[in-house]
Amino acid sequence: MDSNRFFLNDDSSSSEESIDAEQQVQVSTVKKGASKTGTKTAPKPYITMSDDEEDVKRVVRSEKEKRYEEIEEIIKKTKHAMRIRDIGLVYECYENLIKAYEKARRILEKDQGLPRSFIKILAQLDDFINQCWGDREWRETLNKNNSNNLSALRQKIRRFLKQEPLEREINAYREKPDVGDEEIPVDEASPVDESAESEEDQEEVAPAKGKPQDKSLDVSWDESEDESSDSSIDVDAPNEQLYMKFLKTDKPEKEKSNRNKDAGGSKRALKPRRPDRPAQQSDDEDEDGQKDGQSRQDVQKLVSFAKDEEITHEAILQKLNEIIAMRGKRGTNRRDQIECLKILRLYVEKQNLGVGLDIKILLIQIAVSFDYHHKGNECLKPETWTRALEYIDELLTLLTKYDEVQISENITEEAENIKKEPDYRIHGDIITIIIKMDEEFTKILQNADAHSQDYVERLKDELRVCSIIESLKTYLEAKANKNTMITTDSQTNSVPLVQPQHLCTAYMCVIEHLYYKYDKTAGQPSVALMDRLCKYIYAKDSLNRLRARASLCHVYHLALHDHYYEARDLMLMCHMQDTISSSDVATQILYNRTIVQLGLCAFRFGSIREAHQALVDMQSGNRAKELLAQGVQMLRNQERTRDQEMKERQRLLPFHMHINLELIECVYLVSAMLIEIPFMASHEYDARKRPISKHFHTQMRQAEKQPVFGPPESMREHVVAASRAMKTGDWNACVNFLINEKMNGKVWNLMPQATEVRKMLVDKIKEESLRTYLFTYATVYDAISMPTLADMFELPVKQVYGIVSKMIINEELMASLEEPNQTVIMHHTDPSRTQALSLQLVEKIFQLYEQNEKIVNLRGGEPNFYSRPNQQAQQGQQRNQGTSGGGGGGGGGQNWSRPPRSGTNRAY
């Protein structure tokens, strides 16, 4: 019998006696039975293990135990992945955990409960993903795969936790977590800490209801591991004591706790559960980590006055200057500053120091609200944003209520008057505040997830933003109508309080929130409002940028409301296509959006060629998303730095301003189909034809490479199938491929007047199918009746007569009309198919001949492949004599180097 090499040998009788004793007990209690047998017999100085004994110790587990063990193993791996912040591993563990849960669902339904460890790991996963998602700086360092995994994992966990039993269990766990639960650290952890925490988690796993338990499992293995780690094994110890090191012993809990206390910090002890850390540094926290809950003694001391001190304008201004001096310094809490300013405003109201000083403090409050540390595309928190809107709304209310208050950036600080009533003069720029508010609102929308409820909640603030901008416009118009004048530093110099440029800036803020919105009300009053605002900017603006942006917004709004001719004429008159290359990036993006909207309007109007011409530049380079600022496109051979990518993301438009890219591509492909298919039919045998739309031909070639033509699924497949049907003149199949339930939902219903667009598209398909049919089968017919064509394509005879007449006038169709009989007589001047193929062959042979002739001429008379030796001397003589000709040389050979032909060579 083979024995273990780590122990000594003994006689065979003792080993046989122990084996007989072990075979009488159950398989699940093998170790316990062995220890009892050892106590009855004499103590042995060693332990023997044989192969037969290992065969006996096989444990047969039920399916329930297997499923529970599988879930526990995945939980351990998930905790380790979260600890080291490996997003790819966390994603993989989550997928495995969900699969294991689905396998064990039948067993869990019998137990009528979920394991506590499973609920715990789901809650920790949710907190971990939210924490990682909130850390924008760390997210920017991730590669593309990890970033996609994090986004997908966040969405999957949200959907999974919304299930009814899981949501209830998670909420119950969050309200009353397990005692001793630890927050999983996401920083670097040592291997000792990782192993210790995994052991602690193994202890905390609670058995499910109905799960069989064994008394032998009450003693945890980590106790023996702690002993072995605390005290090293003495290999030189006597044999009687050596085997004791490998036995599992029962120790009371008090001894274990005392041992942990005496360990001196070698093993990490259990800590009480810490509250979840915020995903990002809160808005009420400064750079040094000072919290809002800290003592406010310094704040009260800063704005407090002595009992006998008189609170005057000078005292308030002195306190205000102290607060302003603290702005931007390290360790300054913005929340404290705002609270100080609130207290000062209360003093002003209590002492009745006038509205001028109140507005002065309110301006500082607004400025402090917009103060934050710029880190990339960081935006204000929702609470701070709401507070800033309240301050701005209150400021405009005060300015409207107290008409005597004058606020302008032209008023210097020396010329300010905040004491004497009623002529208050305050240095400030309310227009800059509104522009800053608008920029912050755009940043908030850029940083919100476009497909989440949070984006919808943030977008609701646009009503309030537009209301504030409208209040500013009303205030400035009222001041401009009164022609209010203000004095600057000197009493003799007076300027208007509201200058035309101020009104232009305010009008532009209104236009920026109005130009992309479709007005469904009767009469479309937004078109008239846009026309009035833009015309004022055209006349009064002194900056070319505002005028250019106003004209582009005006064209966009007109095209959106199907005023095609007005939009086209305005676009041609402003000559933006000549100067757009020297404009800033934001104006170039607006120009691209305007051109796209103009192309869509042309398509709805029925101008197919104009629509194709407007959209061809946007679709040619496959960069529509980037050109319209609707996404950052990653190119293969182009690498962007972090700063470049950040700048591109700052230029992106909010999601609600996007133009549907699939709609743009579909309109472009349909326009190209209506132009290209008749052109291909009329130039079928022309070797020199050039495609009008390369993108359309690319889609057609890719479809032709498919071995099987199945039913179309995507938008491109529908357009390709419709093009194949139009080639044969089957207009009915073409219409069915383009206008159906699927295409209506994807494309056509996105247009404002979907019914009229579909009707126009059917008419255009009929007309172009008729043209394609005549081009394709003109050589087959000698004569064809126009009523027959009208019945085939369901068109009026007069319309068929007009289409055929136009084709004859443009010399596209060689035919004549017999009006009495309403018949089209074909002239058959076009070559047949065989003749056309022969002409193509002759043309290609002639091109090859010209190519060879050019090669010979470029050689300069040197010996070449085509010249014979006895011809070379004769060619040299002819060149020396200045003669030209094609005479043959000696040997009757032909001279290949004939003189060049007069005129320009034909292009090939």
C-alpha cells in the first residue's frame, strides 16, 4: 500500500483498523468519524493516507449545492474584479452571475427566497458602477472596450434590478444591511487584504432556506488558516506533535477575538460599514475636502457686526469686498460664500439700505454660483444650477420692477451709485450672465445620458431658460424704446443704456433656442418672429459673426417649415458658401446643419436634383455624424490626443437638436436612385459614363455581391431592392419597397408632412420608372401608344405626353409623336445591343492603341520593342531631315512611330 510521503509508516493492522472504522460512517461525515475512532484507540504518532481511502471520500452533491457553490465562486471573483477596478472582468463576472442565477432560479423558487450573498453582491455592483460612472476623470482614461463595457454594464444592471422581487430585496438590504458589511475598496489592495476579505466574505454567506447544514461546517476554515499564518510550522518538531498542525480544531469565539486583538494589526479586523462615498466630489466641497457640515464659525464671524456697530452702506460694501477677495483662493468653499452673501442681503433688507445694494450683492451671488473648477467638460450640479436660475430670475424681476435702476458694463466702479435714490447706477453686465447661463445649460445637456430620464428632467429647464431670455429681451426693448441715457466716469460723457449691439445679442439668444423647433400652431407665428429678429440683426449688427449665424438660423427655420424658395434665395444672397471656410467651428457646424435641412426641404418640395446636390457632400465621406456635431467618429489611421477629443466633445450638440442620420441617408439614396437609374438605363453601353453618386453605386455593388437576395431588413436594403425593381420598370414593386410600415416608422413619419411626402414620392417613382422603361426597351418597340403607357404606370395621358415630349426635345429619346393616334414612333437610330458591345470593344482597342503610341513617343526614338533594327536607322534619318511620314523601312516593315494627331487626345 502506498502511503503519503509527508508522514511516517506504521504497521498494517492500525491502518486497516482505521479504514474499517471509517467505512461504517456516512460519506458526508468522514472526517468526524475518523476523529472519534482515533480517540477510542491509542494515539498514533502519524497519519496514513492511501489511494483506497481517497476513493471512499468521494462526495455526491445535489444540484442545489452545486448551484449555490457556483454562485458563491462567481461572487468571489466579482469582488476581486471590483477591488482592482477591472471593468472587463467585472462585466464578464456579471454575465456569468446572471447565467448562474437563471440556472438556479427553479431551486430558488422552491426555497422561496434569494441568497443574502446574491442580494449583497448586486447592491455592491450597482454602487460600484455608479461610483465609476461618476468619476469622469477616470472614465476618460479608459480605452474604448472598457468604456463600452462600463456603459453596457450600467444599463444591464439598471434593467435587471427593476424586476419586482429583486427590487424589493435590494431596497430591503439597503435599508438594513448586514452587520459587518464592508465597502469594497476600489483602490490598490495588497494580496493579504484580498485573501483576508475573501475569507470574511465566505463567512458572511448566509444559507438559503431549506438548505441542509452540517454541524461540522460550524467551524470555519479561516480560523485554522489564521493559526497557520500567525505561527509558523516547526518542521523539526517530534513526530507526536507534527500531525497536530494539520488538524482542524474547535475554538471558542472569545479565543478567536483575543487572538485578533493580540495580532498587532497583522490581519485586518472587521470594520463597521462605512457610508457610501459619493460618486464625485460634491458641489459643497472645496479643493481641500471641506464639507458643508463643518463648523460655520468662520462664516458667521466674517459677516457678523458688533452690537454697537452701525450697519451702513460702507460696512456692507467692506464685508462684500472681503468675500469677493476670497473668490478663487484655495480652501474657499463656494457654499460658504453664498451663505455669507445671503446674510448680507438680509442685513440690507432689514436696514432698508436700498435696492441698489441688494442688486449689487445679487450680481456677486450669480457670479459665485457659476464658479467651479473647470476640469474638461464639467458642468454645474443640479442643485447649483437651480439656485443660479433662481438668482437670475430674481435679478430680472428686480430690474423690471424698479425701472430707475441702471445697470451696464459702461458704468465704471467710480461712477456707481448704490446709496442715493432713485437714480441707482450699478456696474454689471446682465447680457454676459445670460450667455453664461446658456452655455452652462448646454454643458448640462451634453453631460447627461441622452437615453435616460435624467436628460428629460434637465431638458425641462429649457422652458425656464427661454422664459429668462424672453424677460431679458423685453427689458432691453423697454429701455431702448425710452432711449435711456447713462453717464460714465465723467458727467459730460453720456451713452445709451441699451445699445443696438446689446439687442442683437439678446435676439441671437432667442434665435438659438427657436430656429430648430417646428411650429405646429396655426399660422406658424414663429416664422414671423424669426423674420423680425433676424432682420433687426441684419440692419444693426456690427459683428459679422452674429449676422452670419442669424442668416443661417433664418434659412434653417424657413426650410424646416417648407418655405423652400425663400430659404434657397436667402442662402444664395448671403454668400455663406464663399466665406464659411474662414469661419469658426461652431458656425461651420451650423452651416452644415442648414445645408442638410435645406436638402430635406428640397426633397419634400419635389426638387430631387437640388436635394441630391445639397446632401452629396455630407454623405460622400461617411462623416455626417462628425460634420453635424452629433458624435465623435473614431478613424482608424487617425489618433487624437486627450485634449483634442475633449474639444470635439465640447462642440457636440445636445441630443434633442440632432437631425436623424438615417433620415438624411435615406433621402440622399432615394434622390440618387431617382437620378441614377434612368441615367444608367440611357447610358447602358457607354464606356465613358461616370457615376453621379458614388455612395449609391457602392451600395448597389455590395448588394450584388450577396449570394442570396432575401427580404430587405435595413433602410439601405430597402432602397437597393427598390432600385433593382425600378431598373426593370416595375414601379409598383419599387413603391412597395420604399413605402411600407417599416420604412414609415424609420424614415417617413419623421418628416413634418409625412402624407404629402409619400404622395410626392409615388409620383416621382412613376415618372422615373416610365423614363427608365422607355430607355431600356426603346430598341424593342417600333411604336407604342401613350394610353398604353398611361395604363402601365397609372399616370394621366397628358402627363405621359409631357414626359415623352421632354425626352424627345432633350434628345434623350430618338422618336417622334403622332398626335392624332397618340403614338410614339421609334426611329431606331440607337445601336442594338450587339452593335453597342462592338462599339465598346472598338473603343477599348483604340484606347489601348493610343496608350502604346504614347509610350513609343515618350521613348524619344530609342530602340523599343515595336521597332525593328533596320527601321531604327531609317527613323533616325527621318527625324534628322525634319521629315514626317509613315513610309515603310527596309524589309517592308511598318513604321509604328507615326506623327501625333492634330487636336487634343480623347479622354479615357
